[in-house]
Amino acid sequence: MLVLVLAVLAMSYASSMRAYLEQKEHLATLRASIAESEENIAALQQEKRRWRDPAFLEAQATQRLGWVMPGEIGFQVIDENGEPLGHEDSLSDPDAIEVENEPAWWETAWGTMEAAGHPEDVPNPVEEIDPPRTRTP
């Protein structure tokens, strides 16, 4: 009788374990799908930012439509068969460009005014200039 009860319990636990493992595998598949979707979303958002860049828009208009800016002269280089040659031009990602934070012009101008108000901070000029050295042959 005890063996029969243990066999029934083992069968019920085995079916529960099989359902658990199937759900775990399904959950892993869904997580991988979510990660792939997030990567696709990030790539599309980056592409959207690129289309906001005026330089990228100009490049695409020139490359895809053959448009030129006013005053420019458009031309195509052709090969010996009369077919246009391809090109490998590309623009960098606007997010990858590092912009240095230089002080604004008014901060630089104000700094010169502050320096002019404190002449003791300015080093003394050289009193006598040495003549340049000449080489003797």
C-alpha cells in the first residue's frame, strides 16, 4: 500500500516538475524575445535621432535624390560603360561626437576685465631682450 502511495506521489510530482520546466523554458524564450525587442527599439531610436541631424538630412537628400544646395553644381562620375560609380560616404553617429565645453565668449571677456583690475597678477615684462644666437661656421 505504501509503495502504491509513493508511486502516485512520484507521478504527481513528475507531472508538476515537467510543467515547471516547460514554463521555465517558455519564460527564458520570452526574456530573450524582450531583450531582442529592446535592442531593436534602441536601434530605431538612434536612427530617429540621426534623421533629426540637418547634416544627415542633407547627405541623404544628396545621396538618394541627387539634390544639391543652391549655388552648388551637381555631377556624377561614370565609368567606361556609362554607369554611375558608387561611393562609400557615411556620416558618423551624432551621439558619438564629443563636444568640448569651452567657456562662452562673455565668460572669457569678463575674465580679461577681472585680470585688468588686478595688475599685480600680471607678470613683469622682460627688461632686456637677448639678441638671437647665430651659428658660426
